Amino acid sequence: MQDEEFHRITDDIITHPLFTQMQDLTHHGGENSLYDHSVDTAKCAYRLARRFHMREERIEAVTRAALLHDFFGYDWRSEAHKQFLRHYSGLRRLTHMHAFVHGAMAARRANRLFGLDERQRSAITSHMFPLAPIPRNSEAWVLTLADKMVASREMSEAVGWHMRRWYRRMVPAVSAPTRRM
Ligand SMILES: [Fe+2]
Ligand SMILES: [Fe+2]
């Protein structure tokens, strides 16, 4: 990866205080944060866009969109978010759940702070496809693919992390000497 080029494209976002706040939110289990997930997705999208020989300005656009794809700005496990969902019932509650709406929310918030073009907004909005609308441009397909590749790696790492924790808790119990009656 061309590290310097990646940093030139992303530094203003990565160092923004509202972006670094995402270090406090865990994502996909284990010790992974939403910040780590976003940076890794941007790196993956950057590599994919280069491999697909996209034009330079579109590589830059998709890398920034990937960095901001989960920039929705709330904790979906919080009481505030549960209260937001209580405004809806039945099917409308389902369609307002985090998985369905956070792409559109991230696109709006990222646009307000960093100014995105129409193709970037569309890519962020559809990154949860098939739970979101079908991707409508090449940036959107690269982003949804990068997000899924990074998410599946993170989730398998999280399974390993939980298993190691479980093992560490269980082993002392298993290896403890049994008391004679
Ligand atoms: Fe997402
Ligand atoms: Fe994501």
C-alpha cells in the first residue's frame, strides 16, 4: 500500500475529534473499535480501487467514503437509541433499526462535516446492501465489498478472542486439584 498517498487522502478525517471519538465504540465484538473498522475498511477500499484501475480522483473519493461509511454518530446499543426505536412499531420499527438506517445517517453527517459528492453519499447510503438499497455506482460496489471483507475478518477474530477468554476462565477450574472426600 502506498502509505503516504493513503495518509494524504485521509489525514484531515482521521485526526478530526469527532472521528477519533469512534475509538470508544466497540464494533463486531472483541477489542475492535468502530475507528479501527473504519480505517481498515478505507485501506481495503483503497487497495480494491487500485486493483480495479479506477481513476485517481475516484480512488480518492471511494477511500474517503469508506472512511466515513459508519460515521453515524451514536451508540446503537445506548438507551437513547432504544428510545428512538420505541417511536415505531411493527414493520416500521424493523426498517428503522440500526442496520437499515445507519448508512443514510452516516452519509448525511459525513456530508455536513466533510462535504461529499453525490456518488460518495450514494455509496455510503447503500453500504449495508442487501439491507440497504442496491449499490448504484462503482464506488458503492467497492465500498460494500470492502466493508464485508473487513467485517468478516473482524468477526472471526472476535470469535477467537471470546474463545480465548472463555478458555482462560475455564482452564483454572479444569486444572484445579479435586478435593478428596
Ligand atoms: Fe455499516
Ligand atoms: Fe462498516
